[in-house]
Amino acid sequence: MPYVAIKSWPKDEETKKRVVEKVNQAMIDALGCAPEALTISYEMIPKEEWEEKVKKVDIEPKMDKVMILSGVKKY
């Protein structure tokens, strides 16, 4: 039942699909879950809206759950 939400600056469809496929396989491999148990969403957020829609909403309030921040491992 893992759910992965990906948010990034706008990317073309092929790049989005490539990212989702890699994340999908990594989750299956690492967790040993069945493919049908996994849900992945991909939301494109314009660069100029990142601070307001992602940083303030998803990152800052959940710093205790952030595993990698700006490329730095927090574990």
C-alpha cells in the first residue's frame, strides 16, 4: 500500500514516465511489495510557485520526516 507523491518543476511526458518507472521499480525492489500495491502520483509545480505550494506546505512542516534535503541525507 505504499503511496509516493512526486512534485517537480515541469518536465516533458517522457521524462515524467522515466522517473515514475524508476521510482516504481525501486519501491518494488526495496519494499518487496507487489506492483498492484503501489500508487505513484506526479504533479508539476511551476518554479515560481515552488516556495508557496511545496516548500511551505510539504517540506517545512514535515522536516522531521524529510530523508534527503537539498541533496543532503538526513539519516
